[in-house]
Amino acid sequence: MATTTVTIRVDDTLKRAATEAFEGMGLSLANGISVYLTRVAATKCIPFKVEVPAYTPSPAFGLTGDAYKKHLIEAKKRILNGQYSEHELIEV
């Protein structure tokens, strides 16, 4: 069987944690990734549920939960009533 090299960039902490987990299963990091890719190739899907976590507004905005939802509803009403100003797109 011919092999090839796959190069990916991951967070160093993630790499260490995954390496430790795979070693606990008797696998190297490369073997663990190969097992994962084999499963994906065989099933044509990711072998676990992938979800977008519920959005929680950053406390940096000063609004969370119901207050943030109320803010969005009020902003929507203002926009629908034409109470907004347009801005040019700024590209960096």
C-alpha cells in the first residue's frame, strides 16, 4: 500500500492532548488520525455528531440572555421602520 504525507496545523495543546489520548489506546497520533480517516472514508460521514454550540453573546457587549434578545428585536424594529443609516463597506 502506497502512503502519502498529510500536513495539518493544530493548536499545540490539542496535539499533546490527542497524542496522550491515542497513546492511552495503544496508538500513535498518526495511527489515531489514520483510524479516523479510515472511518470517514468507509462511512462517508463524520463519526460523531457535529453541532454549532448555542450562541451566547460576549459579556464584552454588556448584554446577555433576554437583554441581548430584546436589544436585537428593538434593532430589527428600527431597521424595518427605516431608522438606520447606511455605511460604506470598509475593506482592510
